[in-house]
Amino acid sequence: MNPITRITINPNQCGGRPCIRGMRIRVKDVLDLLAGGATQEEILADFPDLEVEDIRASIAYAACYLDHTVLVAA
């Protein structure tokens, strides 16, 4: 199963930002916590509805979102 399928986008929820499994937990929130040094265990303790796969899906979503060609003018 593709982990990114755990990420949902609903224009009527969280301003259309990517969320996890239809919940009001944004991908950005999980990524911000990770970037701030929170461990996976701390995140799961703070958000009991999250699963380990949700954290992985957030990272995978960010990796796919950033995977694009950048053209530089010469």
C-alpha cells in the first residue's frame, strides 16, 4: 500500500491543507514536530489517534511534493 494514500486533502477542512486520514492533524504539524526534534514516540503520545504509518506517510508526502525539476536561468 502506498503510504501517501493516508494523506487526504479536503477543501472544507484545515483550509484545504493536507491532513492525515481525514483528521484535523495536518501533515505540516507532524513535519514541524519532527523538525523541532520530537521523537516518533513523543508525537504518538501527543496525538493518540496517529499511527506510526501516518508519520511515515507525512515524510513520504513531503518527499514527493518536493521532487520536481528546478530550472536555473544561465
